[in-house]
Amino acid sequence: MDHVAYMKPAWHFLPKILSGQKIIESRWYLSKRSPWGQIQSGDTVFFKDTGQPVTAKATAKKILAFENLTPAKIMTILWEYGQADGINQSQVPVFYERFKNKKYCLLIFLKNPEAVPPFEVNKKGFGAMSAWITIPDVHSITRPY
């Protein structure tokens, strides 16, 4: 299975993935959303900053899923996995404020990150606000950059 993860450019996570500094991609939700229950070890995750083409990919190595989160559990996850998720210790309180009311968290451990030639994806049918797309083959929704 292939996945396209949309990243917030202001968080500067894409360069951290490519450098190996960020080895976990986390997704925090109020309800179960893609890729919950859809991503598995060995899947390919393509990354793009919102408004930019896809420029990187990595392989999912391991998936951890957390449900019924509480503020205390969220803080524990951030302290335990935050650095591997590209979050500096000093940023943990900021991310805690963003995530403190979430009920679900996916931690996707990444391996073999690499840059790819830029390409665009067509989100039609996935919802304009989708931050993650799961499809059998990414090439079925690509278009030239």
C-alpha cells in the first residue's frame, strides 16, 4: 500500500525526515482517520509539504497505535517519542497544547528515507482537507510537476 502524508511547512519536518533526524511520523486525531487501520510495516509513505509537490519517501518500519488518550498519556507519548518525531524538548509544551484533546495517535516508524523527483498528486475524491491519502499505488493519482 502507498500513502501520501501532507506536512505543515512551518514545522520543517520534511528536511528532518530526509536527514534521518525524524524517524517517526505521528498523526493525532479526535476520531479514527486514514491511515488508522490501513498502514502496515513495509508500506511506502510519500511526503509533501502542503502546497508543494511530493519530494520524499520512506518505508514504514513499525506502527504503534494509541486509543482513548488522556492529557497525561499524550504528555507521556510526547516525552517518550517526541525527539524521534522531530520535536525538540523545548517544543514539547507547544505540541502538547496542539494535541492535548486528541483521542487517537499513530506513531509510524520510518526507515530508508530518500528524496524523490518532485511530482504532484490529484486529491480529487479524497477530500480537500485530507492530510493523509492511502491508495494501492501512488502512481494512480500522480501528475507531472
